[in-house]
Amino acid sequence: MTDIRVRTGVLGLALVAGLVAPATATAAPPAAVTAPAPTVEERRLDGEVPQEILRRSGFAGVAPAFARGLGRADSYREARRLVTREGSALWRRAVDRVQGRGPAGGDLSRDDDRPLYWARLGMTRELRTWEPGFRLTERQRDALLAVLERTSRGQSDIDLPGDGQRGKGLERVLLTGFDPFTLDRDVRISNPSGAAALALDGTVIQTQAGPARVETAVFPVRWRDFTQGAVEEALRPYLPRVDLFTTVSQGRVGRFDVERTNGAWRGGFPDNENVSRTETVPVADPASQPQWTTTTLPYEAITAADTGRFPVYDNTSVTEIPAGGTEPVVRPQGPTPGSTARAGGGGDYLSNEIAYRATLLRDRLGLHGTLPGGHVHTPVLQFGAGNTDPAAGTVTDPAFVRNRLDIVAQVRSIVAVAVSASDTDRPGRS
């Protein structure tokens, strides 16, 4: 702390200087806040593949139009209105394109999730590097970026039927997907979980228990967003109001998995910003944090049903440090009492973490015994046999499109089976 006598002396000198200063002297304007540089994720936009995906989907003009709008904003309030409107419009445009509404905008297949991903990054880069004519604080810029992320991911667009519809034959389902990832390995990558979210958002699925309305959102593949509570913030208002939820991500080659157990551990694999985290999953109230959470999805019914071309497994395996031990051990049948998590059934990356966070939130809301929810891993989305070289291959091919369509269709079927089985199992239902 600065000595009070020093501060008093400085104040006295300032007052004296003020008495002899020219009457025309004025206070200097506040220094401008320098706009930050684009992120690692945003810098990938400059490559040929992202630009081709944007051009062939009709999304190439999204970021430039957004930049022009920012250029006309003359206050933080106006900028926030613009960001909210344009973020929501991007989500609706992506959903409409996948679901066949409006022009395709190009020859890229409509089922593709990648135009949304790259267009959003174009918008966040414009906003991150924007230098407005008014003073924009670092906190205000961060707030605008957060609004853009939420709205362009469908997290502000979840529109569940009214509570009066509950129990009247309309089930309510919440499903989440992810952005593409491992883009430094192959920048062409698509994520079928994100494609499923776009294909199912706002749709009604017919099940043996009756119709089910599905609402969806997608999440970033970034450790920092999860650390900041993005999952809990997005899901907390809705879990008490839905009849079933499932988080979805891309998993293993050639198979679906219903993950039985989720672990409270980050294994350090780099995210889309090339950042690694190896630690216990950071959550609120860590003193009451369990090492494991479990699915309440009807996994027996899901794995027994014929839902599509890919086999579906009830995955019970985890990796743990046993109570009193020091080394990780694989447990094919699930964790043992008192053990410490090192990998859930879905691994130790963000797919495991979203499953852990969503099911922990379910439990902390007191819904473990009444709300079916958990995680489903899709097969890896693969290109055709002759299109496996990222440097020489094309951004799409018929097998790639067919694989994605089949995976999305099977996600829809799995949701239908889960709703039907959960409706039968839920107390008071038959």
C-alpha cells in the first residue's frame, strides 16, 4: 500500500500545479483500449478449406456483413443489439439450411454443420478485432463476444413447449452437439453431433410414446468455456422443464456408445485453441463434487433396438485410481468404491466433461430419479476411401455425406427409443 504521506504530497503538488496552470488546460481523454488479436481458432479461417466451405454454402458474406453493421454502431448498447440479432440470425440460417428451408446458397450438401462453425468464427474475429469510434472497454468486448457465442450456438433459442403441454402427450427433449475439432490434423473435419443438433432443432419426432419436441444447442471445443460454466449456464434453466436430455459428441470409429459413467478428470488433450488442461474438472462447490456421475438414459432399450446401420454399445468401462492406489487402472465394468477418476466411459476430453457437467447439474437439481439424461457418442465421421489425405483431398464426397446423414438419422432414432422407454419407465406413466 502507498504511504499516505507520499500520496498527500503528490496531491498537494497537483493542487499547486492546478493554481498556476493556464485556464485553457483540459483533462486528457481516456486512452483507447487496443483490440486483441485473433485467436488460434480464428486464424484458421484464412486457409483455403474454410474459405471454400463458406463460399460453397453461401455463408461467405456473413462476417463481412456483420463487420459493416459493427461499423455503423455508435454505442455499446447499439452494438449489443446488433450482436444479439446477428448471432441469432446465424443460428436460424444454419438450422434452416440443414432442414431444407430457403436457398442452399451453393453446392455443399445441406446437412453440413461446417458453414455455421466457420461463419461464427468469422463473426467473432470481426468483433474481437473491431476498433469502434467510441470507447469500448475490455469487459464490454468480452460481454459482446459472450452474447455472440450464446446466440449463434442456439443456446438463446431453446423454445420448449409450455409447461401445460407436459403430460398431455408431447415429450420435451434437449440435445446438445459440438463444433468440429482436431482441425490442425484435418481442417476439413465435420462433427456429426453438431450436424445432428442442426437437423433436429425444433423438430417433432414421432415415438411409440407419442410426439417429442426436440430443442438443441452446440458447444465449443474449448476448455476455457467449460471452466467458465458455459454448460451449466446454458442448461440450468431447461433441465427442470424437459422430459429427457442427451449430450452428443463424436467418439469411436464404426459404433455408437451410450456412456454409462462420466469422470471428473481432464486428460490434457489440446482443444481448438491448442490449449491443454490436466486437472480435476473445475465446478462450483468442489467440496461436494463426486468423482463419478452416471447416465439415467434407458441404455438397455437403446442398445437392444434397431436404430440404424451402426451398432450401439452400452459402454461401462472407465479408468480409475483405486482407493489407496497410485496408478491408473482400466475397469471394464465401471468404477470401484472410493476410486479417483482418470477417464469416464467417454474418455477424459470435453465430451466426457459435458456429460459429467450435465449429469452433475441434473443431480444437484434433485432430478436424478426423475429425469433421463446422459451422453451418446456417435461414430467418427469418415471421408470416402479415396479422400483421406487432408492436403490433397476435397472438402466433401458422396461417402462423407452418406455417413453423416446415416449418423444423424440414427441419432434421431436413438432419441425416439429413449423417449419411448423413458415414458414407460417414468413413475405414473404406462
